[in-house]
Amino acid sequence: MDNRAVRISKFLSLTLRHQPEKIGLRLSESGWASVGQLIEASRRAGIEFTLEELQNVVDNNDKKRFSLSDDRLWIRANQGHSVEVELGYSPTVPPEILYHGTAERFLTSIKQQGLIKGKRHHVHLSADAGVAAAVGRRHGRPVVLTVAAGRMNRDGFVFYLSANGVWLTEHAPVRYLGF
């Protein structure tokens, strides 16, 4: 993505995941916002982009962070919200092993608390160790943890698979983690 598309994507993440009220946008209970209202509220906030630019960001974002409705009139973030939304994902049986990418500096805390969701709704996991490593690199020196997701699921932990392939769960206790 070019620099402008990256700026739009970051703005969408802030607006659709964390602070819709910052531009006067209202999300539905399931996190959807009207594309027209988003473009207009963004313009009033000083961030202008066209419908074509928005569709390009959604369609070409390498992490597939956003979805457009089938009629392309509504948009939402696929996961990572700190605002209250109900994404409507159904519980899904995960693979035996999933991965979590983090920075080395967080290991002490993780070894004490496990993986916690923090301000988000879920812990984010990947079926691909390479993707997890890339996520870890964004935060510092990367470390990839293995998560015994199959065992967690059999022990009663619930997993969801987001529209962009990110696995979600409430918490991953230390006993299920491989360092």
C-alpha cells in the first residue's frame, strides 16, 4: 500500500475499532458504519478520501482488517475493537496449535499472566507462525509463542475465527503456552 492508503487504513483502525465518537460516527451493535456517513464524518474531521480510495484500502489491506457489506454500503473492522461491539462470530474449533507474536519485552508479564486481551475484546492468534512473527516485529524484538489451542478448546475455552483469518479467544493461560 502507498503512504496515503496506509494513512487511511490507520485512520480507519482508530475510527472503526477505538474512537468512532472522535469524528461523530456511530457504529451499529455489530460494529458496522455507513460508508457514506464515514466518508462525510471523516471529511468534517479533516481526513478526506474518496469512496474508491476506501474500497481500495479494504480490498488491498494485507491484514484484511476491514470488511464491506455485500452491497458495499457498510464497513466494519474485523476484530481488535476496544469499543463494545458484537461481531457475531460463531464459536469455532481451532487447530491444535496456534501462534501469538509479541515482543521480547512482554515475556515476563506473559509468563505471569498468560495472554490477556487488555483493552481489546480478545487475544489475537494466528495459524501461521510467520504472520505471528510479523506481528511481534511491530512491537520490538519478535518472539513467537505456541498456544495449545486444541487442548484449550477441549478444556472449555471458546475460540472464534474472524473474517480475515485471525483466531480470537478471551485469555490464554500460561499452562497452554510454549515459550
